[in-house]
Amino acid sequence: MNVDDEAKKVIWSLQNNKRSEEERNVFQPTGKKPIRKEIKYFVVSFFVMLLLSFLLTQFSTQNEEICLTDDFCFFTKDNTVYYTLYVFGNLLVLILGIFMAYKIGKKLGNKFQV
């Protein structure tokens, strides 16, 4: 089987090497560190959860009494700020519980290679 070597070469450039060396070096690393956006995402998600907690409290039609301790009790319709913070705390505990279960499951899965 005699195959021509020139037939194997495929040019993948769509510009047929028309760019100059300066145009090729445009995307070289600048040495700058990339901007960390984790704090921004954390703050935005915090406020979105707080807004979601407030919206969930607005759908409540009953006026219930919630007691966190024996001395500290409040009604859901009278103290919307406390009730919003209460719902926010419950959402936070729920999300952290799901996250921790995921992390523990991932570690156990890697350990036992399931």
C-alpha cells in the first residue's frame, strides 16, 4: 500500500497562516492573577436566599407563634423580619446539610471506589 505523505497532512487553520507573528502572540499570558469571584458569588447568593426567605414569608396566610427559646417568641404576621430570618436560617441549614451529605458521599465513594 503506497500512500502519498502529502495526502496525510491536513491544514486545520481557517486562515491559511495569514496571521503575522504579532497577531499570534496576542493571547499570551499577561502575568496578572485572575480575579477571584467567589466572594461576589457568595454575597449575591446570600442576598438571593434572603430575598427568597422574605418572599416565602409573604405566602403564609396563618398567624402562628414561633418560640426559639422559652423567653423569645414572636408571631409570624407581626414580626416579619424575625420570621424572614427564621425561614432564612432553616433554608441555610437545609442547604448546608445537602452540601455536607454530598461531600461525605463523595469522600466515601472515592474511598470505596463505588
